Amino acid sequence: MKIYTKTGDKGQTSLIGGRRVSKAHHRIDAYGTVDELNSYIGLVRDQPVNENRRERLKEIQDRLFTVGAELATDPEKTVKKPLPAILDSDITVLEKDMDEMDTELPELRAFVLPGGHQSVSFCHLARTVCRRAERLVIALNEEEPVDPLVMQYLNRLSDYLFMLSRKMTQELGAEEVAWKPRV
């Protein structure tokens, strides 16, 4: 089977369910951004500091494929094969991990400037792409229905990535720089 089909050469693609839409459709932008996020999570997963978190980060990548499948599905069609879904327990896992990290981190008293170590910067990039994906999914939801758990998962995942960046900073002995605004 060839990777190219040529069916998208005129700027259209198919949703799961068969409907053809513009590649500029909000739905395509949303799941394309989730795909970009998944790539950044892979980059974060590959950092040596995350050796003990590799399985969790793979699980998150799996959930992002689930989110992508949800977003790639035409909400007006019934699909023949059941698709995976985001569950409340997926959100609970992120919250539990964040609570654990929070007990080991110093209290946050200011905004933190992204950076301090290349690995931490990759995590901040993932966080910001996650926030963009969340905004795009919310915009899509204003036009066509999106599973509320998808929006909730992306929201919680961006929080998780922020906490992970702080934890990575701590483990790497990197400097966490508080933002000190000029007044």
C-alpha cells in the first residue's frame, strides 16, 4: 500500500464517516495540533530525565491518538467500528500524578519563565502546543459537538505538563526563574 493517495491534492480530506472537508476546517486544525502535541510529548519522553516516566508519557501519547480519532470523526455520522474514548479515569491519572509532583516541589509564588534546561524547554513547548490544541477544540465545539472529556483532558494535560516541567527542573538541578515584571 502506498502512503500517498492523491485524494487530498485539492485541499480536501475525509473525516471518519466519509464526509470530505477542507484541510483548513477547524476540525482538521484541531486534530492536526493534537498530532503536533503528540510529537512534542515524544520529544519530552525521550529526555533522559524522564526515564522513570516513559510509560506514563507513552500512555499520554496513546490518549492523544484517541483524542485525534474523536476529532477526526464526523459528528453527523454513525461509524461502523467503535472508536476508543477518553475516560474520567484518564483525567484522574493526570491529577494524581500532579498531586504527587506538587508534594515534592517548592510552593509556586510567581509565574515561571520557560527554560532553564533544554529538556525543560521541550516540556514547555509541549505545554503551549497543548494549550493551543485546547483553544482549537473549544472553538470547534462552538460549531460542532466535541466530547466534553476531550476538552477536559487537554486542559488537565496542559496543567500536567506545567507540573512536569517544574519537576524536571528540580530533578535536573536547573534554575527555575520567576518572572519579575517591570513596574
